[in-house]
Amino acid sequence: EAEGQARRALVAGGGIGGLAAALALARSGWSVALFEKAERFGEVGAGLQMSPNACKVLRWLGLYDRIAEGAAQPGAATMRDGHTGAPIYRVLLGEAAEARWGAPYLHVHRADLHAALLDAAREAGVELHTGAPVASYGTRPEGARLKLEDGSIHTGAVLIAADGLRSPLRRVLNGPESAHFSGQIAWRGTIPAEWVPEGLVAPEATVWAGPGRHLVTYYLRGRSLVNFVAVEERAERVEEDWSGAGEADRLRAGFAGWHDDVQTLLAAVERPFVWGLFERAEQVRWCDGPVALLGDAAHAMLPFMAQGAAMALEDAAELVRALSEHPRVPDALLAYEAARWDRVTRVQAQSRSNGMLFHKRTEIGRLFSWAPIAALTWLAPGLAAAQLDWLYGHDVTEGLP
Ligand code: FAD
């Protein structure tokens, strides 16, 4: 049995992180079984920003062309004053992103990315189980034992827990600690582009910022859909995923008095999804012998750098590198954790501080509004791009076959 187990990998969770890990493992010679709780695979109908560092992983996985074909490519990332519309901050993307960071910046429909990963995982021979919630695991010298809620046991030399924000396997690994509500909620969804006046939405990643709330807009699927994410600070806790009637009106009420373009766009929203935003303030361990966490299960973050899925994709590449470099699985997983730790912690921290900046909650924002940032962006446009080099310029797949 041990012989057959040696290259057997188990993956819990079939979101973007779990599928990417399963695909990467299968491509590097592992026999992989993936267990997803939901009866059907899928992703919510909303957008995802795939920055150059994420696109490099998509290239490595062989999915880039398919994804790029159905994506939208923004010309810039812009922050504007939500009331006056005045530009505050601008970084050129489009061709400038490819030239500076070595890959494009794309806006992708979540369902398209998820479907591409799923098809590729299936083609690579990953065993895909749906309606298969995992419950817990145990470890033994030769690997991990994964227990499903139905009581069945599966064994493998490595177990990757990519079971998301509420990861039950993380609880086994780290105790009952869970992600905490950040005091912010997000509405999100898409609007057919023909429902809004032409030219209203710039072909860019735009953040309309203001005290206590902000709105992000960009296009998906060429320019046929407008994606929006509206974030609001709110004291009472909201669970991470529900879609309530009447939410469109609540959303609009929050942005009353904002710039006309914002109001016109929000008038076209029908039934948005509502999410509470959760994060983990402190990092805890990601590994336990042959078991490792990946994606949101390891490092849930606020979405204000648009990097959660990007980090999950990077995790998958680093995992495969570590497993190819270390003959013992537990050593490999510790190396994976060590390689990812500082980068992910930095992204989490910067995501948090971006939220403060968008909502003018920094000292500088309170005193001077955004004028210093606007002045700096105006005087030294390259400086804003340079601030992102460590993140977008990184290629986690470098040297990988
Ligand atoms: P998930 O997508 O949560 O997948 C976990 C999977 O595990 C699910 O399929 C779930 O059903 C399954 N599961 C759960 N429990 C069990 C169980 N017991 N057994 C088996 N399976 C189980 N990231 C970006 O890179 N760019 C962006 O622009 C961006 N925008 C965002 C905007 C918002 C408003 C939010 C909230 C997030 C955003 N993110 C973005 C972050 C990104 O969505 C997540 O980081 C990413 O989807 C995490 O993927 P994952 O596979 O780790 O987890």
C-alpha cells in the first residue's frame, strides 16, 4: 500500500485554490483526488482581477490563452474622489503592465477561470468528487488520513486543505480560532454593459473612494459586462455570502450624494450578492506533517489589493516546487510555508491599509484628504507603479518545469 500511496495527493475544496493545486500536482506526476462539499462545482457570478503575478501562474498552468480570450484588459488602475470625481491616483496597466511586470493585468469572470481550471484538472486525470464534505484528518508516518462527513476514509502521502475561509481542516490543525468579521460588507455583481450609458464606465479598474465606503468598477468578457464591488463599513456582522432582496436599494442609499456617474451606474443594479468581509489578523501554522493549508484556508485577506485568488494560485506553484525539491513530504510542506509566509503577510497588511486609505481613515487622509497622494502621483507617475513591483513583478513559477 505504501508504495502506491507515495505519489497520492488528496485535496480538500474545489475553489480556485484547490483546483489550481490539484492541477499543478497532477501535472507534476501525482495521482490526485479532490473532494468538494458542494453538489456541483461553480463560482459566483462576479469578477476577479488577475494581476501580472497571477497571470504568470496561469501561463505556467497552460490556461493563460483561454482566460485572456474571454477577459477584459484594463488600461489603468485609477482611484477617484467618490463625490467630486477628481482623480487621486493612477497606475498604467495594459501594455505598460506587460512591459514593467512581465505579464498582462486582466479582468476575468470567476466562472470562466473556475471552468478553465476544472476542465484542465479533469483532463490531467484528477479524480473529482462533489457532494463530498471533508470533516477531519489524522496523520501517520506514511501520510495523511482524510475523513469525510459520510465517515469514509481516504489516504494519501500529502493532504492539501483548500477548503476556504471556514476551513474545517484548519480547525483540526489550529484549534477553533476562525476568521473575524472586519466590520465591512461588500455588495457585488455584474450589469450588462448596454444597461448603462456608453462611456460611463471607464475601461479601467476604478476605485471611487469616500469616507466609510468605496465602489470598484471594471469590465468583464470583453466589454460586455460591468462588474461592481461596493464596500461599506457596518457594525453588525454579516455572513460571508447571501443575496438579500431589497439590497439594491440599501446599496444605493449608501451612495446617495456621490458623483453622478456612481449614482447612474448603481441605478442599474438589480439584485446584488452581499458578503461580509472576513480576514485573519494573525498568521498561524499552515502545516502539520503531511497536511498543509492553501488559499483562503491559510491566509484569508481583505479584498482591497485584489490578491486573494492570486495568492492561492501562487501557493499552488510554490507547493509543487517544494514537493519536487524535498524528498520528504513534511519537509516540503514546511519549505512551502516558509517560502510563502512573508509575501502573503505583506499582502494581507497592505490590503488592510488600502481599505483605510480608500475610506480616508488614515491620519493623512483625515487631515489632508488625498491631496498628498494626488500630488505625488501627478509629480512622479512612475513612483506609484514602482510601489507594486514587489507584488506584480514577482514570478513564483520561475525555474519550474
Ligand atoms: P474558496 O473559493 O472559498 O474555495 C473553497 C472551496 O472549498 C469551496 O468550493 C467550498 O465549497 C469548499 N469547501 C468548504 N468546506 C468544505 C468541506 N468541508 N469539504 C469540502 N469542500 C469544502 N482575489 C483576487 O485575486 N482578485 C480579486 O479581484 C478579488 N476580489 C475579491 C472581491 C471580494 C468582494 C472578495 C470577498 C474576495 C475577492 N478576492 C479576490 C479573493 C478571492 O475571491 C479568494 O481569495 C479566493 O476565491 C479563495 O479561493 P480558495 O479556493 O482558497 O477558497
